[in-house]
Amino acid sequence: MDMAGNAVTFKTVDIDGTSDQDKTINSITVVRGLAAGTSLTAKYTMTDVVDANADTDALELKLSVSF
């Protein structure tokens, strides 16, 4: 989906294992084209596990430059 010149993708995955192994993963990715063929990709991933101590959040930033 394009939003204000940004390509935006949202993904969600539910993994139903045994009662102590359920997991939900949500990920949002935004790609923005910049000047002179460069682009910026920002990806945020949240993992929700039954055990709250095992939950994780991750942010990845990537700057791509082409010549």
C-alpha cells in the first residue's frame, strides 16, 4: 500500500503451538525513495510470546545507494 509516497507493508503471523508455545509476530515495513536513486527501508518487528519475558521488539534501518 502506498501512503504519502512511502511503500508500506504490514504482516502478521499467529503460530498456535502447545499452550506454552503460542506466538504472534507483527511486522511493518516502510520503504521511502530518496534523491539520486537512494532508498530508506525501516522495518519494525514485534514478537509476542505467551511468556511475557520472551517478548521482543526489533527495529532495522537500511539505506540503499545505487550508482
